[in-house]
Amino acid sequence: MTNSKLRAVVLAIAASSLAGCATERSDGAPCPPVVAYSREVLERAAGELDALPAGSAIEQMLADYQVMRDQARVCGDFRT
């Protein structure tokens, strides 16, 4: 794993940890659904990510997407 990919993973983990500190929503807005991906799709995506040049914009976008998925999970946890 390259340094930039490692940094993206660490950033996603740190942001996920902070998302767990969120408070319950009070505006009544629905939580977005979190799409489940099969192991095969995740493995394919990981291979495609490894093929990207270090520091690519897509790499950063995927790290941001992971943070949003984690936030949606936390939001859903408050609803149940």
C-alpha cells in the first residue's frame, strides 16, 4: 500500500471514530441508506484502487465516500 493510500485509510478511520461522537438528529431528516457490496465487488474495487496513480483524485473521493457511509451508519443507529 502506498503512503498516500495508507494516509487515506488512516483519515477514513479517524473520521469514522469521530463520527461515533455525533449526537442524535433532531431535525427529523431521514438517514440515507448504506449500500452493501459483495466481497467480490470490494476485492475488485481494491484492485482498481491499487492501479490508480498515487494521490489520485478518485482515491480522495473514495476516502470521503467512506466517511459519508460511516456517518450514515451512525445516523441509522440513532433511529433504531
